[in-house]
Amino acid sequence: MCGIIGVVGSSDTLATLLEGLARLEYRGYDSAGIALVRPGQTWRARCAAGTESVAALRIECERAPSGFSSGIGHTRWATHGAPEVANAHPHLDCSGNIAIIHNGIIENHTELQVELEARGHTFTSVTDSEVLAHLIEESRSQGLELLDAVRASLKLVRGAFALAAMDAGEPDVIVAARRISPLVVGTAAGVTYLASDVPAILDRATAFYAVNDDEVVRLGPEGFRAVDLDGAPVRLHQLSIEWDLETAQKGGNDDFITKEINEQPDALRDTLMDRRRPDGTITFDELRISDDELREVKRVVLVAAGTSHHAALVAKYAIERWARLSVDVDISSEYRYRDPVVEIGTLVIGVSQSGETIDTIMATREAQRRGARVVAISNIVDSSMAREASAVIYTRAGLEVSVASTKSYVAQIAALELLALRLAQLRGTLDPSDIDAFFHGLNAVGAQVATALERRGHVEDVAKQLIGAHDFFFIGRHLGFPTAMEGALKLKELSYLHAEGYPGGELKHGPLALIEPGVVVVAVATDLVMHEKILSNLAEVKARGATVVAVATDDDDAIAAVADYVLRVPATEPMFSPMVDVVPLQIFAYSMARGLGRNVDRPRNLAKTVTVE
């Protein structure tokens, strides 16, 4: 997601900031900016040129005044507000002296802005972040030092943040704070650094320290001191960094896909944050379709490709069950060639991580041409599909470098299920108490995904036992079917092994003829309603010599009778289970691929975004 860099006491401040921003480009961004601060002056430059923003900023900074020893910089991945210069960071207060940069989401930004505007503050962006600059301005006007002004301001906000603030009235000081979003402090002789990620300052700082939740740090040329939100001193944890730059960009992991698999709890949290008003209404800032138009929806069609298609299959179950609407799911590349019927009241939902998948773009264009309302589900702000759609719901998974999608998949499911709950809310098909329970349950999935990730070692051991197998069948019933499809796709993408996904009930309709000793059948067996049926399917393949791997919940004692290997996951609400159940299948595919020596980040013949039909 967004990147932060800061430096105090440097003789080459501008070069440090620009180099740090360049090193943070791998995180993904659509705009960039810096603020330089010296006594009585804050100088700012910002650019919004997509992934060329840092290069454009470098040119813009050729006109920067000299004599600045402190500054902050930011690369922004847009959430609130389009990727435009006005929304790029740093943001300033009304005086132009205070500059802030912010990663995360301020959930109560709307109510705070209303209060601040009523007290005379003028806003120049449509971001949630700008409220922080004005809150700090008010606290500073009461005579508080910058450290205490930031503390006081943060007590008023809800949400996630990694924040850095500077003030021309207190130069050579950066005050930083963190809640959920990562933040690191670095030190060297006479210079102190700040970054959202170690790579930005890796070869400049000589010691590194992690900022924990609700800790506020004052950085000066002489070093730093940290306090909690109440002002009590705290001690930052010193990090042991033995990485090179490339490894640091991967978060210390061997590859990007491991990093991205591990980031799935964060992707879920960020996608779900700030999606509900105090009155319980589920809301999407980017949804440009009125409530009345959504109430009039009579049919839903989801169009998607690859992994996004499997997320769409999960959404079909949620929308039909909760909103009581008929739902079709189409492969994007087939949709416009079959002369689709688009009736009055048809809502078409296009799902694409990049928002640039040509098959899905062409499908949504065809739907619009035929009169449908279109909602885009995209991870990239201002992508082609997002710009063309009637409305857009952004997942907030952050940059996904690896070709095989992992964290974007779970974020897509979360966003689609939120939309399903909103449709149910508008149509009155669920009681408010049920919507409340589902919403809170959805927010708990991240912790369950984290638990599944902790069991990586067992999944890796199972993969080692099966490294010689060549044929895999993934089966599931009900919501286990889309997960089986996704598990098979991950194994194909990463390991180049033959893998097919089927509904368990289809085994007798052909695939059973291929089951023999040496074949591996991977079953998603977490659905209690269909549990007896999936056990029966496994008994059938076991009798024909297959090796059985089952994804099952912790409390499933019956599965051991028919499975050679069991991959355990926490039990959850069935509608949320695909986000949890896919985790061991991702790790399994990754482990098989690594065991076979594959390039897990760049599988052969595949591209991250398909831009030709």
C-alpha cells in the first residue's frame, strides 16, 4: 500500500527522500510527494502520474530551495479520493506550516471534517487523511508541542494509521505514530530516519526500531524518544536486520508470493475498514448507484476470469442466500459472444484485480451497451474498468507482485460479500440483527486466516510427501466447490502439475474413470451440510487407490477415516469459509512448486494482467 519516508538532520535530505520513495515503488502507488521543512517554511511538491510519479516528482524537485535538513515523503495508493495531485500527500493545515503523511484509513473522517469545517477549517482534498493535519493544527494553536498535539489528535480518530507530521514552527522534528499500519525508525550518526518499510532506509541507518500500536515517536537529529498515547515513556523494540535490499522488499521472505499470502489478514482488514456507518448501514464510498436503483435490481450477473471467477462463484452463494436474487456467473471471455439477455433490473458485477483484464472490460462494456448497471470490483483505483463502470468497490489488498493471485482473492470475496449484505439490507431480506452478526463475523475472518497461516509447517510436510505425484483432482461441495477450483488453479499456475477442480457430485459423471493408485484427490470438506456427501465421495476414490488430502475443520473427527492427510482450519460461518479454506491450498501449491524448483513469482507462460483477448 502507501509508503512513508522521513529524515531529520541530513545534509542530503532531498536525495534521501527521493531515493527512499523509489525503493518503496514496489509497494504499488499512484501519486507521490514530499515536504521539506526549515524554520518558518514548509515547501511541498506532489505529482500524480501513476507509477511514474516518483520520476515526475524528481523533476519537480529540481526547483526545490536549498538548506533543508529535514523532510517527509509519501507514495500513495488511493483509497479515499481519486489519484490526483490534490489528493496526493503530504497534506497541509490551513496555515501551510504543518505537513502530514498518512497510511491507513481514518474511519470517522467524515464526522471529524464536518466538525472542523464548522470551526473554520478549509479542506483542499477529498481524502480521509487531511483531517489529521487540521486536528494537529488545532492542538498546536492551544500551545502544545508537536508531540503532544499529535497525541491529542490521535485520541479523536478511529481506524488505522502510520503517520508522520512536521511543523515549520518546530523544525528538525518529525513526530510519527502507528496503529496497525507498519512504521520503522532508523538511526545513524547525527541523522534519524523514518519509513513504512525497511528497504527505504536499509543502507542509510545503522540501527532499526519497530514502532508498535498506539506509540508516538519524536525524531530529532540526536535520535528519538517514544511515548504511548497518554504520554508515558515506552521503549521501541530494536530489529535485527540481515537482509539485502531485494529481500527487504519481500519483507524478509524468499519471494513475493509468500509475503502476499502472509498479508491476507491485512488485506481483509483494510478491505472491510470504514464500511459501516454508526446507524448500521453498510456503505461504499465509491458506490455511485443510488439505494433506489439497488432496490430495483431483479437479477445479478457476475463476470470474471481466472481466480476472480472463483471469487465470483462464492459471491453467487452469498447474494442468492442473503439478498434472495437470482445470480449467474459468467466467464468474461465468453459473455459477450453468447448474445446475453440483459433485462430491466439487471446488475452486472465485473471482478478484476487489476481492473485492466481485457476480457472482463469487454464483458462489462457489452453489458452497459445492453442497458445494465455495472459495478466494478477492482484493487486498482482509477483502473479502466473502474472508470467505465456505473460504480466501483475497491478492494484494498495493496500491490500484488506475484502473478498468481492470493491476497486479492480473499479481498474480492470480502468486498463481494459486503455488497451482498448491502443488497440484503436494502431489500429487507435479512433481519438487522442477522446483518450485524454477519458483518462482525466477516470482520473476524482475518484472525481465522492468521490461524490457518500459522499451520504452514504441517502443510509443507504434506507437500513433501506428495512431491512425486503428477495428477491431482480437487473436489468440493457447495461453497467448497469454488475453493476446490481455486486450489486446482493455484497448483497448475505454480507447479505446472496436472490439476482439475470438480464438484464432488460430478465424480461419477466421468472423472472417477481416471482415479487410480498414484492420483491425489484433494477435498474441501469443511461444509457441515454437505459433509456426509463429501465423505462418501472420498470413500469412492479411496477404494480405487487414490491418495486423499482433506481440508477439514479442527472439530472434524470423522475425516481421518477417509483421508491420508488432513489440513486443519478453524471453523467459521460457512459463507466465510472460502477465505479460510483456501489458505492451506495456497501453501500446498507453493510448497509443491518450490519442491519442484519452479519460479513461484513468475510462472511460465503467464502474465499478471491479461490485456489481449
